[in-house]
Amino acid sequence: MKKTIETSHFINAPLDKVWNNVKSGENWEKWVVLIESSTMSGTGEGATRVCNTHENGILNETITKIDVENKVFQYRIDKQEMVPASSIMGTLTFSEEGEGTRLQWDAELDLLDLEPFPQIKEMTSQMYAASAQQLEAISA
């Protein structure tokens, strides 16, 4: 069953600086708290990324959209073993808010079992919030 997790975060840093840390898809380990290291194959839409987590997990991802004009970055997690879900799509949308940046970071996933969804939602929301704080720290 398809479920969506929606989060919104204020980043006290200029939009251009924040976007510059995200748009290539590289070096996300500098701000995504779950990721210890990552490697990219290719550039832009269609590039693939392998992320190693701090808990020895592996995420195989494909970058599906980089909309520079509208500041939207989207990725699909093709393979992971952390949550009982498939077809995971993450979308980050950035916009100016005052002198800072608003990050709308959403995840859409197909759950194999609905029972763990509250825990998955809480864990994901906390990870996105902590990552937004780290993105602020490297963008200030």
C-alpha cells in the first residue's frame, strides 16, 4: 500500500547556498545524517548512487529529477533492506523564505505491511529534520 511522509524544514541559509549542496547528488554524507559515505556513477538525471549507512546498510539509488529552475531534487531508492517497503521515492523541494530556505522533503513508499508505518514515519521525519539542520550548518 502506497504511503506518503511529508516534512517541512526551515533552513537559516540562503537558497542558492543550500541548493548548491544538494543539486549534484554528490557528497550527501556531509549533511544526510544516515549516510556515512556515498559514490556516484554518472551525473545528472539517471545517475546512480550507492550510499553506505552508519548501521552498515546500503542504499542503491537513482537520481530521477534535477529541476534547477524550480529547485526540485528527486531520487528513487532501488534497493534497501532497512524498512519493509519498495518503490521508495524521495523529493526535496526548496524555496526562498525570508532570508532563509524552506525545504519540503517528502517520501513516497509502497509498504509491504502497514503495521510498522507509524514507526517508519517517525524515524524518517526525525532523520529528515536532523539532516536539514546539518544542511543548514554546511550552507551558512
